[in-house]
Amino acid sequence: MSIYINQDLLQFHLTNGQISYIFYIGPTHQPVQLYTGPHIEDADYTFLEHQQSRPVSNYMIENDTTFSHEHTLMEYPSFGSTDFRSPAFEVRHPDGSHITNLEYEHYEVRHQAPVLKDLPHVRQSQQNVETLIIYLIDPVSQLRVKLYYSLFDDMNIIARHTEFENTGVNTLTLTRALSMNLDLMSDSFSLVHLSGAWGRERHVTQQSLSPGTFEIQSLRGHSSHLHHPFFALAQPNTTENSGLVYGMSFAYSGNFLGHVEVDNFNKTRASIGIHPEYFSWQLTPGTQFTTPQAYLAIGLAGFNDMSQQFHRLVHTYLIAPQWRNQPRPILINNWEATYYDFTEDKLVAIAEKAKELGIEMFVLDDGWFGSRNNDQEGLGDFFINKTKLPKGLQHLNQRINDLGLDFGLWMEPEMVNKQSKLYATHPEWVIQTPNRTMSHGRFQFVLDYTNPDVIDYIYHEISNILDHTNIKYIKWDMNRSMTEVFSSRWPTEQQGEIYHRYILGLYDLLHRITTRFPNILIESCASGGGRFDLGMLYYTPQIWTSDNTDAYQRQWIQYGTSYLYPTSTMGTHVSKSPNEQEHRLMPLTTRANVSYFGTFGYELDLTTLDQTTLETMKQQVAFMKTHRNLLQFGKFFRLLNPSQNEFTAWMVIDHNRNHAIIGIYKHLNKVNNGRHRVVLKGLDPSAHYHIPELDLIMAGNALMAIGIDIPDTSNGELRNGEAKTHDFDSWLYTLERV
């Protein structure tokens, strides 16, 4: 791993032997991108920055008619000085102008990752990261900008963020401050991103690029179910296992913008960061602003390779150390079993059945606090609902512990109902615009997390519960988007800061909770997967993947989620059939076979199930315990895309390539269907593997070339005792190196 610096050319080359990222300081003293891609040797690459005179162009250098920012691959571009593409940043100056020309000052190299105050960031590592900092200044306003590039020796990712500092005498206003920009000398890319809605989050979407702009975004105050803070640019004919992919993501949980622009000169600009709409930040003299951290992952061998770079980022650098390789508990959640209608005895009865199955934790969901008997009241109050739990939360906690189960608790600390004691006492603690109608979502309103008094109150209430119970797990929910965004806490000129300050308040609260209670596992949730992002994973090592627990739809959701996130981060539960969301009948085996590739748990009323079903579940729990480390921390490969095949398939393999598990999921039956095989990935080609379910031993290279048959038999004529297969059947195969 090296950062090569050519002092004469002012060329910077970041490489770890697998990838190269090269730029130099151009004729206008601004950083200019030269090359990003597979590793190349260090040499003079400034010849790649070719300029020529073009009709109807504007030029930066007097008496020169060749150099224009419009035709240059800019590293961190501004707008208005010959570059007419979308900028990475914009500043409004006191006179109303917006031209800012940054010029190179100097550079610095550090042998560690930067620490971002108040924001998620890659955690410190031991001598396997180097950071290059480029110092720039606008001579007129004295705005100083630092561009950070962190390079890792164990993954093909470059971490980026930007710092702004006002060293002048006048107040400046940031109106755009993206975290990362990448200009590429090609327009031959397809764009891949994740889109969806509640109950169908993160479906993979792919389209060809053409001249123009394409944006993914959220302006909902959270990263959202609809679009995801991630996109990838893939070269032509890229597959899961071949081709070059540039993936960009963002460690942030609020409004975001992913921007891709193809100009008419065969260049592509890609950038990601805080959405500039409704954003501004006052930079008074002597103050700073730091953007959230963004990540460029370079997949040298297709989308699977890109995903594995992101998985390594999450496992090794973002998740808190105490959770990195900690197996996730197998839990039972009471929500779909009881909703709001429960008693202590009913909960304990479910827990007793759970203990018989070998389940490890009971989680009490919504309805335990205040006057919470429906979704119209109680949020914001943390006192116990004595009608349901007359002996208190501690008593229930103790009864659960006495069974040999850990105890977990749901809460929604960012919200309040009007029918609550908190709202009656502090109506001003709600985000709202004066003299405007307060729209609600799920009858609830958003607490003003830009107000330190609110953060202190919520921190005290949560800490009080955790101090007086033996809670091992929190499900942290958030069930609505932000509207009428305004805070009476801040003056007029700072109202553009509210969306971002809300996220800073949330991160501050999570930091305080996780610092005081480092061994309490937090699973975040936002009406399912509405805030499943790298920013939340920094504080909460697992996230509820979707409120939709239907095993068929979950194949699409978990397939797309795996583009960035390892299985250990995905909340997955076996729920009842017919499913509560899709009302679809689904085999119990398939419900478990999908859920194994995640944190794994159950969400249904165990007390209503027959003994045969309970015995099957007991076997499922035992299987998960046996293979949990592999399923949650193995190397994940996508094998069959559910949107392109009649089956879904994926697999995990341990890092020594000794053990693997393959999951194959049938969609709908098809009479007289053809033969299907699934080709495996990631095995040792020189090894042999035993597949006990097939009574088969095959070479790794054969399994990765030929694959294994999918046992699909139709409802047509069957002979020789063949078993019929049905809609939504599934199969698991375990591989052991011989």
C-alpha cells in the first residue's frame, strides 16, 4: 500500500496493489482526475489530461484557448468558472455571488484513518490505512477546503470526505457540500441502484446511461424506503462475477443525493452527499463544516466483488468492535403474535414455548408504555403501562430471565403522539412550522432532535429504563418521514441546517447510549427498512430489513440489500403463514431457509402451533446455532437473480473455503419445465467437497463450472417415485471440504 507523490508534477497516486486512484494539480491550481481503476504502475500520467480548443467554449487561462474546466475531469468541482456541470460544492458570499475558485496549497499524509467528530467514520485500524489530505484555499474569501482520501490495504475502497473552514472575516453560507465526486473519461456505463417502497425495499434496478442527468435522492429526513444512498457504474457486459464496477455509498441517515451526469463529450460525473435542497450551513469566521464520509468501492470482478468490498468495510471498519464477530441472538418478537393486545402471562407463555425450541431471547415490542393501546397515543412517554404490566417491566424481565432467556425491548424515541404526557408538557419540542398545519404519519410527530434539551430528556428516559432492568437488546424504531421542517430553536438564517442538525442529534443520542451501554445490542428500524444505511450501522450493528416478512418477497429485498450489507446486519424473522403483509401461504421450511441468511428469529404466536410445527422449528433453531458463524460472517455470493430467473440462489463460504451453505428458492411451479443448474462460487478449485444432502463429492473447480442440479419436478407425469415440487419450495445444501 502506497501513496506515490511526484513533487515535480504534483501528481498523487493512491494504490494498494489492486486498485489505483491518480490525480494531479492542473494548470488552474485545482485537482484534476487522471485515472481510477485496476492497479497500474506509478508513472507520469498527466498526458491523459488532454485539452484542445473547442467551439463555443470558455477558458480559464488568459491568452489560452485550450484549457476549460468544462472538458476537464475535476476532482472536487465548483460551478460557474467554465464548468457547467453540477458542482460538488457551492458557497454564497456576503455580496450574493457564488463563484469560488479553490487553489492548491499543500498536502499531508497520515498513517491512520481520520476521526470525524459527531459523524460515523471508519474506525481506527492498525497500520493498514493511509490518508492523503489535499489542502485548498479560495484566495478571495479565505475559505479553506480539505479533501480526505483514505486507502486500505485489505479492501478496494477509498473513503472520502471534505472539510470546510472559514479563515476569512466574513460569514459564508454553504449551499451545497457533497462528500465525494468522481469524473470518469467514459460514458459507457450502466447505472445500478436500489429502489422500492415500504414492504419492497432495495430492489436492484439497472439501466443504461445516455447524455443527461440521473439522480437518486431522499428529502424525507431519512435515507428512506424509496431510494438508497448507493449507486454503481458498471462497464459494459459486467456480471455478478466479471467486469469493472465503481460503487459509491454514503455513511449518513438523512437527506441524500446521488448524482450521475453524462455530458456530450463522453465523460461521466458521479457524486454523492447531503442533498443540497433545503440545505444551507452558516460558516461564521473561524468555524468549520465536515461532510459525512462516503466510499468508493472498486469491484474488479463484477458486482459480487464490489459487494464483498462493502461487506468488509462494514464488518471491519464501521460496526463497533464488540459486535464485529459476535453471533446475533436467535429471538422471538411478540409483535405479529399480539400487536397491542397482551398481558404479562400471555408474553410469558410465548417465552416458555420459545425456550422449549432453544430460542435465546424474548423481545417485547410496541405497547408496553404510557397509554399505548393503539398507534394514536402514548409515544413520548416512557412510564410503564400498568394495565398490561401491573407488576412493572422489571417483573416481566425477571420472569423471562428465569426461563433462561435474555430480554429485549422495542422503543421509538424520536416520536411523540399528541395524546401523551410529553406533548402536553412540551408541545414546542415537535418539529413544526409556525401557523401551518402539522401533518402526521401514523398519528405521530417528530421530536426536535436539533434541540439539546430534547436529546437530554430522551437520553435520561432510556438510561433510566436500562439502569433498572436487565435488557440485552433494543429495537429502535422510527415510523414516519419529516414534514413542515422548522425549529424554533434556531434563527431564520439557520433554518437550512435543521435536516442535518436532526441527524447530528440522533447520532449524538446513539453515541451516548452505546457508550454508556456498550453491550446492549441495538437493532434499528424505520417502518422496516426505511433507514437501512451505513450511518446507522455505525451505532446499531443490525437493522430490520423490511416489515415484509413474506419469504418470497424477502428474496428480492435481501438480494438487493446484499449489494452493500453482510448477512449479519439483516434482521430476518420467520413469520406465520399466510403472511401478515402478503397473505401468501409459504412452507415453513422456505420461511426459515430465507431467514437463515440474516440474524434469524421468529415473529408469531408460538402458543397456537401444533407439536409437529414446533418440532420443525426446534430443528431450525438447532441448525442455525450449528451454522450461525458461517451464515452471518461467511463470504456471501449471489448466484441467481430473482428478477432474471425462475429461482433465487445465494451462498456463503467461510474464509478458509472449507465450509459453505447454498440456499436455492423456487418461485412458481412450471409444468414440464426444463433442467436447471446453479453454478457455485468462491470454492477452492483444487479441493473436493462433500454435499451430504446429495450424497455427492465433487471438485471445487467442477462445482464452479458445472454446478449442481436444482431438484425441480413439475406437476406433470412423474415416474420412478419422483417427489412433486411445489410453488415456493426451497433447498439448502451444506458443503464440507474432504
